[in-house]
Amino acid sequence: MTELAKLAGSSYMFKPQRDHERPTTLISSWISCHSLDENLPKLSAHRLQATWLAGLLAQGISPPVIAAAAGMPSAAVLAPYRRPAQLPRTDAIRLLY
């Protein structure tokens, strides 16, 4: 670590090319450094996180565990990412009437 600090000098150690002091997230920094084919949708940190969260929920991982891993204050924050259970049509009709 000391050697890296000496090499960095007055620059940032993690991202020496960084030219501003405002902190950014690792994901948004990565997105800004990588360009994709112009025919593909633009990357966004929100879409990447939403895809990750929805995938974990679909795998059946416990919402409190996902919330903790994502740095969220509680599992309630995951509500928008949950899909309602898909009931067979006959069961859905029975429950509605």
C-alpha cells in the first residue's frame, strides 16, 4: 500500500485519471469509462442494480440478506423489485370471486 501511495503521488490511488473531487460510485465510474455499441441501450447504474436485485429475488434469496448485501436500510426497499406470484388462471379466478 505504501508503494502504491508513493506511485500515485498527488493523484488518486484508486483511479489516477479522476479529475474531480466529488465522490462517485464504483459502478457509475465504471459505466462512464466503458462505451458500448451505439445500437445497445445505454448502461445505467440504476438498471444494473435493478437487474441484480430482481435476479436475486427470483432465485429465492432471502430479502433481508439481499438488502444487507445491497446496503439498503431494510428489505422493505425491495418491494418494487418483487413480482407477484403467478397463480394458475383457475386459482386466480377463484380468489377474485
